[in-house]
Amino acid sequence: MVDAREQKGEHVVTLVAGHTIHGQVLAADGSPLVGASVYCERGEKRSLMRFDELPRAVGSRASSDAEGRFHITGLPPERCTLF
């Protein structure tokens, strides 16, 4: 488990095809964010992209629940960026 409040920088998570990721979306004050849209895009985050290099969402999409928790399924075994 990675607690993003205690970490700095990027976190890389490697998954096997069809696996899931779950977590919790929190505000800066530590309170849960309800209804946050969470999804993964194939590849690494890039600041500038050409039109033909647009990232593609993979796996399911989720909205955080009353406790800020989310669950995403169907992720590929390659690098993805979580938004």
C-alpha cells in the first residue's frame, strides 16, 4: 500500500493484465473526496503531445464513494497513468 501523503514524486505500479487497482481520493486536508472521477491512461504522462499520440483510457472508470474510495478493473500489464 502506498500512502501518497507520505510520498513525493511519481509512483509506478506494475500490474498483470486484467488486474485491479483501488485506493482513496483525499483532499489536501485529508478529508475524502466524494464523486471524484478516476481512470487510467495507457503510457506515461506527457506535458506536450501530438494529435496522433493522444493517450488512451484503459480499464474501467470509477467515481469515488462517500469515503473517497475507488476500484478500477481490467488494467493492462503495462505502464498507465492514474488520473
